[in-house]
Amino acid sequence: MELIFEREHAEEAIRQTSENARGNDKGLGWLYETYRKPGGQMRKSSTGFLMHKGVAYPVKPLGRFANAIAGQPMKGNPITNVFRERFAKLKFQLIESPEAEAEQTVERQRKLAQILARPQQAKFRREVLALWGARCLISECETLPALEAAHIRRVSDGGVDHAWNGVPLRADIHRLFDADLIKISSVDWTVSVSNAAQSQYGEFHGLSLADRIAKVGKAVDLAAMLHERTLRSD
């Protein structure tokens, strides 16, 4: 059966689910009970979740609910990936599971702590801010404590602590850049934001950095590092 719901139907399903919260369950117990499988079975999901305002919603029962709101209650039982693809198309953030996301967050924090502990990091940040100015290349944030020096070619991939291998980014954007959820094109200097980050960072998708990069005069070096980064990420 075709999924017909749009983003507004999904957001309404989330709103109604949260209104049926019992204690601290965020309404998920009600969602599982109300939107069971076609045969009436109620089984909690182990994979396939949508993150919205800090809450992980299972995509299958939430998708059934959203489709019903859109006017087409479901009788079939599509696999989880069908719902994932629909929510991804609507630019929701998806995760495999809350447990997996928690483990990945811990691992990201561990790697960040290792990077920040390196003696060269403070010097690298000073040099990057001196080259580019104390302003996030993408968001133009000028709050100094929020700015970090992001390596274009990662140190783990042979990148060096030279200013031309770095750009100043706001801390949250730096995390997404490291995770390849935000990318900078070495061809036309535009920013691309993955579907997983569109809901909160979509304003930067398609943003041209050409003028900002031209002012620094390091376009050739930057393009080379971004191209190398892309090759190693693919």
C-alpha cells in the first residue's frame, strides 16, 4: 500500500502521541497499543526510529498513524525500510535505535576528547581563526567560545595541523561536518545538508561560501583538502 502522508500529517501524529503520554513514556505506549500490526499484534520496535525534539518514535506505528491522519488507514504491513524511506523523504532525522544512537554519541564524544587533548589543537585553533577570522564559515556565528577549528582532511586520515587544512565552525556544525552530515563542495563551494540534519540545519543547504572563501585566498588549498576528504569518505 502506498504511503500518502506528508510532513504535516507526521507532525500531527507526533503531537497527538505526545498528548497521550503516560508518566514518562512520551506517549509511546499509547502509540504501540493503538497502531498495532494488521493482525492485532503489539510488538515494540527494536530498529527504525525517528528523532523529534529529543524523543525517538518508532517509524512503523507512527507511519501507520500519520497515514490514517492523511485519510488512508493501512491494512497491509510494509517492512520498516518502507516507512524509513518515507520519513527520510520528508526530511526527518532517523536513527537505527536509541541504544545505538547513545553508543555512537559516546564514541563521538570520546574521539572529540582525544582531539581536544592533543597539544597541537590550541595552536591549530589560533592559526585557523587568524586566517579566517573569528567567525563560523557556515553560520557566521561570532561567539568565540562556540567556535572550533575543524580539520578538513582528518588527522586520522593523514591531515595536518596547518591553518590551510582547517575552517572555523560553530561547535554543533563541526560535529555534523565530522559526521559528513554537512559537506562543502570543492567544485562550487556550496554547502549540502543531509536529510538526517535537514529539520534543524536545512537553512544552510545550498548556501554558497564562494565569497567568504575568496576573501581568504586559500581556495586552491581548500579545494585540494576537500577533494581528498571526499575521496576518503566515499
